[in-house]
Amino acid sequence: MTPTARLKSRSPIHEFDLIRTLQQRHRRTDPSVIRGIGDDAAVVTSQARRWSLLTTDLLTEGIHFDLRTATMADIGFRAAVANLSDIAAMGGTPQYLLVSLAIPRTGTRQHVLQFYKGMMTACRPYHVTLIGGDTSASANGWFIGLTLVGTTTPHKALLRSGARAGDLLYLTGTIGDAEAGLRLLNEQFGKTRPPHTAKLSARYRQFLVKRHLRPTARLAEGQWLSAHRFATSAIDVSDGLSGDLRHICQESHVGADLDVGSLPLSLACRAYAASRRLDPVALALAGGEDYELLFTLSPRHRSEVERAAKLRQFCITCIGTIRPAQQGIQAIGQDGTKRPLPNSSYQHFR
Amino acid sequence: MTPTARLKSRSPIHEFDLIRTLQQRHRRTDPSVIRGIGDDAAVVTSQARRWSLLTTDLLTEGIHFDLRTATMADIGFRAAVANLSDIAAMGGTPQYLLVSLAIPRTGTRQHVLQFYKGMMTACRPYHVTLIGGDTSASANGWFIGLTLVGTTTPHKALLRSGARAGDLLYLTGTIGDAEAGLRLLNEQFGKTRPPHTAKLSARYRQFLVKRHLRPTARLAEGQWLSAHRFATSAIDVSDGLSGDLRHICQESHVGADLDVGSLPLSLACRAYAASRRLDPVALALAGGEDYELLFTLSPRHRSEVERAAKLRQFCITCIGTIRPAQQGIQAIGQDGTKRPLPNSSYQHFR
């Protein structure tokens, strides 16, 4: 985990100084951390009778982010949420973060500090401790690798594999917003061109862009679903609903009926789709990175879960039913017709 | 941890198929792994009365490796060793591995499989289980991020911060070999040009290239030092001896005298340096990635440790003494003269 000295010869950033600055800036007193940043490996105590959760995500410049449409702080925030959301989808509590950063020649100290600031802003509400990482030069663009460690009670982790035919399919929050926000940014920074007639209120615009740049990991929802053993399976929507529902079906060996008319779409997302003459449902199915939770539960828990969610101000929507595997994954249109759910992104669907 | 669907649209690799292939190929039955690859996060049981070790390393194309001079299997092997070596330097036992891979358009399925093969070859002797990762497209070159989780007995982790003035400074194995091996490869593939007179036996060449491409993590040595509480501090030599000694001194708030004449240099490394008219000591001080362990111990354990090392066929060499911080880090030349140890790479020193 020693940061590679090669950085020094290739970048204006004096890495060891930088690491010391970051250590001081993001220091937290966590009694379970014996040794954080600054050794060959971080050392943490193990908790008896707990399960550990480990997730890793990588983001690469030009694929996952573009410095024309997002600041380094936004990128850090989103990188953290991608990982926090994986822990949320397991019903766990995040604890420790490790960060790998490959910095191109154009990267400055300020870029790195802003990245950490954004990342730690997303982590702070959950008391996540930064315990290590690696920093290096990059010959081509930024690369970001985050590993997040969490914890959960044994036998309460929400897996993708527990859905059973007859279970109901639920979604937290609304979907399609992050995709609409990204498209708005692409239009604003000249990467794509909006139709001449396209109009959208500033409030909607702001909402959608924020949903893209500063998404929310549904940790409270995931922990609640896990603690009460409500959910039979769960996943976070990071690839797009269509792809993520497919993962649940594959891992649980089931099919599903997705009720397209009941998809939770925000007013802003609907307004964006209308202004661009797009199908909001297609946007919602294909667009990724909303970081909402898709989960299943037995119909006998339905009323209990819906009542309890309301009490906690959790927004959840029933969007379909789990079916036997041989029925495949079907989308039920608003007219009641069934057709196979399209798999690939950006296909028109109604 | 869901692999990003974006890969599909940009690369010929069908990622989910690929992950399934890798899962099957590298499956191990480890009862502590509740859920490995295939969910939002991996789930492992915690061990009571143990400490966990976490380390992460990143490698980027054009900085850490070059596909002209190394195969994907070599790169995978070295990436694993970089992490295994961090666990070795803590005196720990490696357990779980997570792998992030950003694949450029030129990357093929075969590249990825070879990378995993090399990586798992390095991990197999230590029964490390592959529990997760992330895969994505890359707009610019390969990017590899590995996170390794290990375990150790509480209070026995070898930290960088325990060296005390008067302690002896030791090194396992020989150093400078990996740097010589890298330079040989650079010459062979026309990246640099050897002097006309340069000659080196095939056996030496092979030894040095292997030390670069297939280094050894000193796990047995680290565990032995930790179990018997011999070492007061330890680090692995990944940045070059000069830089890594500096880390120990900084973290322990001490200085050091490094006895340059006693540095353990292989015959092959000496022969390479002679053939290129280089100073072998400069090569050894600056060249990184030997993955040997640099450690300190109290002089009262000297004879016990040296005897015990011999019995176990561990090659260790005393290369200096820890001094009070105000004396700084000095190199003692073969003629007995002291001068400050150069910090930067590739400076002539004798």
C-alpha cells in the first residue's frame, strides 16, 4: 500500500506530503482502527458474531465521469455513493474506506483535495473512516478505485439470490432522474444538442442534475429491510432497472413481471422526457446510477411493510411480481400487454 | 460492485459471462466466505480475537507495466505480489482478494483470463480466495486495482512505527534484482539501448528478469518475525530501499546508519551492473519492487534471530543500525565515511 514513488518524477504533486495533509484533514477517532493510513496495510479489530461486507468500485475518466460536466468533488461524492449503495443493498453498515487514485499529469493537488472532500462529504453521515489507499501517476486520465468495508448481523445480509415466485417487487425513491441529469449536463456543456423547442424549469433542472451529481445511498432503507427480515432479496440500481432486475432473476433463478405503468418517475423526470420528446419509461429502465434499492418481499408482509415505510418516511413503490423462471422477465404495458423486457440500454419502450 | 454495463457497449468482452467463467475457474471452498463474487458486496464471517489487515494497490498501464515487456499473466502475478507483500510486511496471513479491472478497447477476453491466471498463481500457495471486484471499460489503457484482506493476532502486527535507536536494521533476500531485470527487458524490447560492450550470461539474465516479473512476497518471513515478536518494525521494499527506510524512520521518529558495504546484492545483479558500468549500490538503493522485507530488531535478539533464520532457510542480512532522529539517515560507505542517504532515484552513490 506504499504509494509509488514514481508519482514524484511525473507529477507536480508531492505525494507523501499530500497523504499527510489528507490524513490530518479526514482523521476520525474510531477505536476499532488500530492503524489507519501510513503503514503497509490498515489494521482494524474484528467484531465477534458479525459478518463483514466488502465491495469495490472503479471509475475511469471518459467512461464514468467527464471533468467537463462534473467537479472533482462531485466525482468523489459519486464514487463514495456507488460503494455506500452496495453496502445499503446488503442491508449493512459501512465502516472503512480505502481509496486508490491514479493521477494524470494534468492533475493538481487541488484536484486531489477536492476529490477527497467530496468523497468524505458523502461518507460523513455514516461515520465511515478512511483507513488507507494508494496513489500513483497515470499516463492517461484519472482512475479511481474505492473499496468499502461494512458490517452486518449474521444471516441478515440482503442477497440477490433469495427472491421466490410470488414475491412482490419494490423500488425505493424514483428512477430515471440521474440519467436525465446526466443528459442535461451533456447538453449544457455542448456534448449533445437539445432539440430547439426543449424547455425545462430551473427547479426541475436543478433537481435532476443534483440527482446525477450527488445521489443518495439508501442505507437507512437497506438496514431497515435487513433488520426486520422483510426483504427476500435486494440490489441497488446502478446499471439501470432493466439490468439490475435481470441480476436478481438470474441469482434467484426466477422470472418477473414488471408493471411499467407503476414505475416511480419524478415530475422532473417526466417533464424532462416530455421536453425532449423521450419516453420516460425507457429513460427509467435503461438509465443507471440512481442508486435506489430494488427488493422483493413476500406478499404476506405487504401491508406491514408499506405501513412501516410510511412511518419512517421511506418512499417505496410496488412495481411488479416475481414469477417462475420459465416465464422469463416480462414488462406489462399500461394496456395490460406483456412483452419481454428489453435488455440493452436506450431502446424505445412503452 | 455490480460491473458496469457500459463495458458491453464499448468492448467486445461480455462481462457477465466473463465473470461467471472466472468464478468457476477460481472457485475455492472457504467456509468463512458466505457470499463471494456475484452480489452487491462479498460477505465473510468475522473472526473473534483477530485483527484484520486491509491493503490496496493500483497499477496503471504505462506507469507500472508495459505490455511490450510483460504478459498479462506476469502483470497479474506482480499485482498480487504487491498486495501479498504488504500483508507480509505486517506479519499477517492473506485471506480475501477483490479485483478491479478497467479494460481498454484493445483488451480481449484472453487478456483478462491470463491476468486472472497470473494473479491466482501468485495467490494459490497462500489459499487466498477471490471474493469480488469490479470490471469496466477504460478509455485509456489498463488499470488494475487490487484489495487484499488479511488477518493477524492482536498486538502482533508489524508496524512501521516501532523502531528504536540502537535497533539493528535487517533485510531479507537480495535487492536491486528487480530493477536490473526491468532494465534488461527495456533493453531487449528496444525501449533503451545497452552499451555495445554489454554482456551477461543467460542464467543471470533469466534470474534477474524472473525477479522482476515473478517476485516473491516474503509471507513466511513476516509471519515468523511477527509470531516471535522479534521485529520492532517492518516494511516491504517496494519504492526502493532508500525510500522505504525513510518511511520507517519517519513513522518511528528515528534516524539510521545504513552500511552500504553490507547490502545483500546477488551475483547476477553485480554482474549486470558491471556489464553496464553501473554502480550496483545505486541500483539497489533506488530500484523498487524487490518485495523484500526491511525490518528492525533489538540487538539482544540478534544471535537468536540469526540462528532461527538459518534453521528455516530464511536469508536475512544486517545492513545498519537505527539512530536517534536528529542524526538523520546516513549512508556509511565502504571506507567508513558517512554522508546523508540520497533520497531520489538513480543518483550515483558509492
